Amino acid sequence: MNLISVIVTTYNWPAALELCLDSLFAQHDQAFEIIIADDGSTPPNQARVQAYCAKSLVPVHYVHHDDQGFRAGTIRNKAVASSQGEYLLFIDGDCVLRPDFIARHRQLAEFGYFVPGNRVLLSESFTREVIEKHISLHQKPPSYFFSLWVQKKINRVSAFIRLPLGSLRKSQPDKWQKAMTCNLALWKNDFLRTNGFDELFEGWGFEDSDLVIRLIHAGVKRKEGRFAVPVLHLWHPHNDKSKQDLNYQRLLDRLKQQDFIVATKGVSQYCSDACNAPLRV
């Protein structure tokens, strides 16, 4: 594997995205590209982020569409359509990464597997402090996070422990729960053959679970990323969950349809045959 495409989903929170980008710029492994998947940020926020990206030493591509409500699956599909890497790594724009994050995901990558990592949640008050002071969390030593946990500024510290785990990483190959696109890696070919995110999932909820379920139906197995690739996830208010129940029912239906693999409305609408070049974004 050579190039990794890091898909960073964002919406109108440039202060958080700048912290995320700082942690990407500081990665030990620089063989990746950044694709910012902007789900409808305002022109001033777009301009601020694009200017901030000028300092990047790795390629940065910016994919944006108009704000029509929560359409994270759609903008991620569009981002993948413009990607050049053979391996995809999805994160949220309000996540901060440790400097070895890309390198460790590269070590975990294996044909036939997707890799979900876990996250450490920041408290609301500490998130405000991090934003206001532009605290470079990615530069802090492990002892710093133990102190945060003692002060209840983060919800766990165990995620920072590094364990090899070996074959235990493959002990739950068909588990779809808690695989989220704030920290999810998979081969681009696997994403394409399942047609990516199903855009029938409108509004917040379960579009990432649906993708993972269809990957499992296609024979792609889970390889656990815990104790290897955590992200620090800033606190934010909940998105509009008005369509959560509808999306959950669709997800339950998908679980029963083990031959359902290809998304009804997915990434193919934005791609050429090999998805090496975007048709439209």
C-alpha cells in the first residue's frame, strides 16, 4: 500500500477542524492525502479552512456541496470519488489524532478487513478550553491524558494503552456495532464494490453502520483497532435526530438481507468506471 486517502468530514466548525488538521500535518507517516468533505459550510468558513490548508506538506483536496441538512454519507461519497489512494481512512473534523495515527493504521491494514478504531470523548467544558486556547492535544505526552481523566475532562484513558492483541483483533469478524466513521479504515476497492454510503439514509443516523453491515455481507471482516489507533473527539451538540427511527428501521431491514451488498444510491453516481477521477462533486 502506498497512498492513504484521509477523508475528513466537516460542517461549519473551522476552529475544531484546524486542530484536526494540525494533528494531520504532524503525522510521522506522510504518505497520505487529505480530502476535506464539507457538508455545506458557509463561504467564510470555507475560505478560512482553505487558507489554513496552505501550510500542509501533504496534498489537500476540498470537496463541498450546498447545505441541505445532514448529508454526511453523500459528501463522503463525493470525497472518495476524488481520492487517489487505494486505502481510505475516515475521520471527523472534530477529532484530534496522535502523531502515529496514520502509521499505526497502515500497520493494521490487511486485505479482506476493515479496521474501526475507538475514541476518547472530551467533556463540554474542556472542549471549550481546547478551542479557546488552541491546545495542541496531539503534542501532549501520555501522562497529560491521565491527568485529564482524573479531572474528568475525558471519559477514558485506557484507549491510549498500546497492546499488540495479535489474533484477538480478528475475534469478532462479523461485529458491526461501534464501527463509526469518526475512525474507520478500509480498502477503496471494498468501498467501491459495496457502492459506498447509501444516500437513502438521510439525516443523522446509521449510514456508517449500514456501510459496515454491507461490507460484512460482502465477506469483508472486522479487524479491531482498539489499543492502537484512538482519536480524541471534541464535544459537540447532538445533530438533528428526527430521522433516526426511520434510519434505524432501514438498518434492521438490511441486517436481515444478507444478500444486500450494493448501496441503492451510492458512490458510483460520482465516479468514472474505476473511480479514479470524479465526474462531478
